Amino acid sequence: DADVRVEAARKGPKDDDEAKPIFDEALKAHDAKNFDLSIRQFKFIYYAMPKKPMGVVSAYNIACGYALTGKKEHALDWLEISIAGGYQDYKHMREDKDLDPLRGERRYKKLFADK
């Protein structure tokens, strides 16, 4: 991730208006199952603005992309990052098909134990 972090620090979006077109492209890539591209674009947004809502949602979408590629540990790491950043839509997380590959994982269950 070092290259994406450096790029985001140098020329990443500063606010939601700048991030929106990148976010939309990342969603299109995700929907097209081009997860390498979508994960990279979402990381670009996240590393540029990790404490802003679009950065937090990007972290969640990174988790989804990793879950769908079978990279469960990475997916759980990013799911934890998104929750720690303030992503609180537990109903959506429980219903999101993208996270289905994680449902049997102990870390996943622990995240939702008291929610």
C-alpha cells in the first residue's frame, strides 16, 4: 500500500467533491468485478481522507472487495478500520452479500457480537 499512500498524500482528494468522481469510478470497477482497480481507488480516497465520511465508506468498500476476492484477513482488517472510523450501518453490513464470505469467520462474528 505504500505506493497508494504516497500518491494519495501528494495528489489525493481533499474533500468529498474531489473524491466523488474517483469514488464513482471505484464503484463501477467493483460492480464490474475489477476488484484490483476498485480496491486501489478506494484506498486512494481512504489514505487521502481517512477521517472523512467518504474515506470511511471507502474503507468499507475495500473490505467488500477483499471479501469477494477471498482475501478474508485483509477484508476483516478493512472492515475493522471502517468500523473504527465510524461506519455504523450494522444492518447493511449484516445484509450485504459482498460480506457473505466472512460470515463464518470468528473475527467477523466478534465484530457483531454486541451489535
